[in-house]
Amino acid sequence: MNTSQSTKRSGLAIASFVLGVAGLLASLVYLELGFMFGIVGGAFGIAALVTVKREGSRGAGFATAGLIFCLLTVTAYLFFVLWLLIRLFTV
């Protein structure tokens, strides 16, 4: 069994992916929780991409997918807040 560093998958990448999916699901129930998951998962995704490039480990796909899910979650939250503000301040 090969246990070299190059075949190890990045834990940050997996965490980013899991938080991205959890953020999308949580935003269906509680939008602020999804937003927080999106911010933390996005930070993990960026850190994972940097780590994968520097160390040559695996996980760039998970990190990229996690970043996309996190960006979708944060974008949905921002659109909802914008929509809410428009509804509150228009007559």
C-alpha cells in the first residue's frame, strides 16, 4: 500500500466540500446558518487549493467544488437580503 504524501487527499478540501453542501442544505431551512457555512467553507476551500498546489497532494476537485457550493450559498444569501431590503423600502 502506497502511503506517500502525494496520494493523500487534503482534509481542508473535503471540509470545504462538506461545508459547501451543508451550507446549501442549511440555507433551505435557516439562511443565516447557510451563510456562515458558506463563509467558513470558502475559506477552507481557498486554503485547500493553496495547500494542494504547494504540497502536491490530491483534493483540488473537492476544493473547487466546495468553493462553488460556498459561493452559491453566499450569493443566495446576499440576493435574499437585497430582495428583503427592496421590499422593505419600496412603497
